[in-house]
Amino acid sequence: MKRKIFWLILVIIAVMTAIFFLPFKQKPKVLTTNIDTVNKTINDANTDGDLDTVDGNFSSLINLLAENVSDSLRADATMLAAAANPSVKFVNVIPGMRKEEIAELVGQKLSWAETDKSQFLNINKTIKTGNAEGYYYPDTYLLPSKASGYEVGKLMINRFNDEVMSRYASSTEKKVGINTAMKIASIIEREAAGKNDMRLISGIMWNRIFKDMTLDIDATLQYAKGNEDDGWWKKVVSEDKFIDSPYNTYQNKGLTPTPISNPQLASIEAALNPKKTNCMFYLHDKYRRIHCSVTYKEHVKKIALYYGK
């Protein structure tokens, strides 16, 4: 026991030293996948890192601490730079926002006119790429106060290319194309209660895809009915399951036509490296703890247990 504590202390020291000396933001690893789409199987994969040899739960905590401290330091430095120079503005784009929300956030900071918002929302037409939803990379940005919608949109797409596309392995692209990965990642981003949920939700989604089942995901209904006047992510009610929309995953099999949000790297990694599970259903209780079920009958029982209906 004493020896284990000794090693844990060494791990803490090593991580905190790395946080202090390394750049604010670590470059993400190459994005690979443990999915065999040909045989429709999910292989076992450990994506938590080498620290699992010491203590799995503790290593996850240390990794999360290192990441959050690093991001916090980076954000603080960006805000200080913005405060020192009034000609630039600090903008923090949170993972899980849809492009209209990002346009509103940036537009308020830079006092955009409607033409700038339109440029931003339709950047895909200008740079000749597919629908840009999902590809506005969530991050901390230091923007010139007079930056146009085109300039900011292009900056965020370029950040996505630097952080994701440049590390998307060719072997991964052959198995799971980037568009498919981003659709799944964008749903995971909206559905997960935290990073610990992501790979399990991914595993359940892939299970349902392989079984040719509808995904039955509420976040896609929120995307379908979201609007500026009533809110972009309104609470789902029973009748929403009959919305006439290609984004209604209760009525349409397969994935949504486009991503439904702009996900963080962790969601993309989860989409590509789902947890191997027999579960086909999941729900969150009032404490945001996830519970999964293998059968619908079991799922209904858990609905009654945790929701009282």
C-alpha cells in the first residue's frame, strides 16, 4: 500500500511539472479507431493512457486535471492579452454549441451586422466545403475587433483542420470517414453528462447503427426544432418524436444529415473509439449518472425507477 501511494505521489509531481513547463495546449494524438465497420464489430481498446498501469481511476483524474489546468492557463493568458489590447476581443467557444449560437456569441463581442453573421454561418459556400456545422472548432480565440464573419469563420475551420484533420489517420478515414465521425461526435457532445460517458454512448450508438435500428436520440430533436425565438435547445416532449425532419432520429434510421453541434476533441475520439458493450439503450438519472440496458424491457424498468413513470 505504501509503495502504491509512493508511485501515485510521483505521478502527481510528474503531471504538475509537465503542466508548468509544457505549452498551454498539448497537441492531440493521432486519431485512430477500434471499429471494424466491415464486420460491424467494436474491438476492445484502452484509450486512457499508460497511467492506467498505476491506477485506472486515479489516472483518469490526473489526465482530466492536467487538461483542465492547461486549458485554464491558456484561457487566462488569452483574456490578459485581450485586456491589454482593446483592439482585440477574447471569445471562448464552448463545445456543443451550434453554429447559430457561436454566431450570436461572436457577433455580440465584435458588434457584427447581419451580413457578418450570414458570412459566418455560410462560410462553407465561400471556402467551397460541405456544411460547416460541426467544423467550427470550439476553443479560446483572440479576435481583432473588426474581424468579419468570413475571417472568423475561416479561422475556426482552419483551427479544426489543424487540431483534427491533420491528425486524422488515413487508416481511420478508410474505416470511418470524417463526416460520419463528426455526426456521431456532435451527438455525443450534446448527450454526454461528462467525458466519462462519451465512449459508452458511442458504443451504444454504434450498436444501434450496426443493428439497423433508429438512434432515438433527443438531442437530434432539439436540433430539429431549435430556433432563435424559442431557444436552440428546448426540452423535448413526447410529441416531438413525430417532428417531420431528417434530423428526427426516432423516425429516420441512420445518422443525421449533418452534425448537430460543434464537438470537442474528446467527443471525436469517443466517436472513433467506442466502448465495447452489449447495451442498446441508456438514460441519465437526476444526478446525471448514466445507466444503460441491453433490452428495451430492462430500459423501461429503469425509466420507471429513475423517472417515476
